[in-house]
Amino acid sequence: MHHPKEGTKHFKQQRLTAVVNIVLGVIVFNFFINNINKSYSFVLDGLSNNLMWLIVIIFTLSMSFHMWIGLNHILDDYVDGVKTRSILGRLNSIMVTIVALATSLLMVNIGLL
Amino acid sequence: MANKNKIDTIERPMSPHLQVYKISFTMIMSMMHRVSGFILYLGSFLFLAWYLSIFFGQESYNFVNQLFSFSVIKFALFLFTWVFFHHLFGGIRHFIWDFGLGFDLNSIEWLARLTALFSFLSASLVWIL
């Protein structure tokens, strides 16, 4: 990827998304762990009610952006080859987009439909 | 423009040579922040799989639920929760440093210890409560 002039921007974005992740991440993790082995209707109700589905969407978008920047910086630091780094960077973008988009679509479906 | 093209092809220097340092607790904790971040990256697909199973209906949800009932999987999920809180408290540690605080050796050591302690306690609390 190579980000020679984006350090400060990434620094701010990483911290901004981190604040969102701290608050919403605890809620989503707690929801996930506490619903393990619960019935289907119970979990479905939990996601549909109390805007939990919306919290999951906001958390996932923030988390996806956070992990996109994080992994790009790991690639910048440890992958020396320009070509390999570029390919892995693109793969990172694809994976993060899949997680963000798929989760959002699923949650809209579960929450609203 | 010639310069820009040059930058694109330059092989950048590698990160510090890990093998020349004597391993310390704070060093491991620093590495763990990146390692935990990467594990959480992979874990985001676990969440996606869970959401998918809910979306596809009762049968697929029950199948995933059955997998979750194995003790080994439960233990792995506990470790995953620990990794999440490890990254969370590691991030708070970085926030503290961002404000120019906690840079003396004693504070650095204590912040690392507290990160390890609080992450384990938080993960345990989420599973117990």
C-alpha cells in the first residue's frame, strides 16, 4: 500500500474509530457471548429489538475501517516487497468491504424485514 | 513526477530487528497489541458467520449453536473474548500515551501489567455474568 503522507490522518481515524469500538464493541461482544446456546427466536428478538441491529451495523462499519487501517500499517511495516504489499493491501480492502457490507445488509434484513 | 515513480518502487527498510533485543514483558505486550488486532480481524468473519446463520433461519442457527456447545469451541471463544479485551485495554494504553502521559519506565511496566490483568478480568466477567 505505502502511505508516505497519510500518517497523521490515519492516526486520527484510528483513534476516532477506537472510541466507537470501545463503547459499541463491548455491547456487541456481550450480546454475542450471552446469546450462545440461546434459542433462535430469543436471539432474533434480541437483534430486532432495542436497535441492537443498528448498533451492530455502526460497530461493524467502525471496526472494519479500524482494522483496514491497522492491517495496512502492519503490511507497511513488515512486508518488504512492493508487489506483495500491494496485492495484500488490495486483499485487505476486499475482505474488509465484504465484512462491512455483508453484515450491514444482513442486519438491515434482520432488523427491519 | 520522476520522484513519485521512484517512491513507488523503493524497497522500504524492515521494522526493527527483533532478534537483537532481549525479550521483556512490555515488548511482548506491545507485540500482542498487533497480534490481537490480527486475530480480531479474522474473528470478524466468525461474527459474520453467526449473523449469516441467523439470517438463513432456525436450521442453520441450530447447527452453529451445536458447534458452540462443544467445550473446546467455548474455550476458544473465551480466548477470543480475552483477545478482544486485550486489544481494547492495549488501545486505552495508547490513548494515555497520546496525551504524553505514562512514559516513565515504572508507568510503562504497570500499564502493561494492568492491561493483562483487566483484559482477563473483563473477559471472565462477560462469560460469568
